[in-house]
Amino acid sequence: MGATTIGAVVGAAIDGMSGDDGVGDGAIVGAITANVLKVTVPVILTYAVGWAVLRAIGEGFDAITGKEVEA
């Protein structure tokens, strides 16, 4: 099952628990949320790893040279 389908099923289940109306709108919101997360989570993880690598390189440079470089 794809992430969109799982998101729709989870959204429908959450919306169905309230008992107010049908589960269609919850399924739509769940599917949209799943698609947004498929894009944003990899972008955030890539940014975090890149930031950590650049920070490690900077600290390594400071340790080797014994000084900080002015930005």
C-alpha cells in the first residue's frame, strides 16, 4: 500500500471517531498530509545531515589550525 492510501485510511479512521459526519473529508486530509510529508521529511533530513557535516568540518578545521575563521 502506498503512503497516500495509508494516509487516507488513517485520516478516515480518525475522522470517523468523532462521529459527526462522513469519513470522506478525513480521507482527503489524510491523503494530502501523507503527500506533503513524503516531500518535506526528506528535505528536512537532508538539511540536517548537511548542517551536521558542515559543522563537523568547521570544528575539525578549528581543531587543526587552533583558531576560528571570521565569517
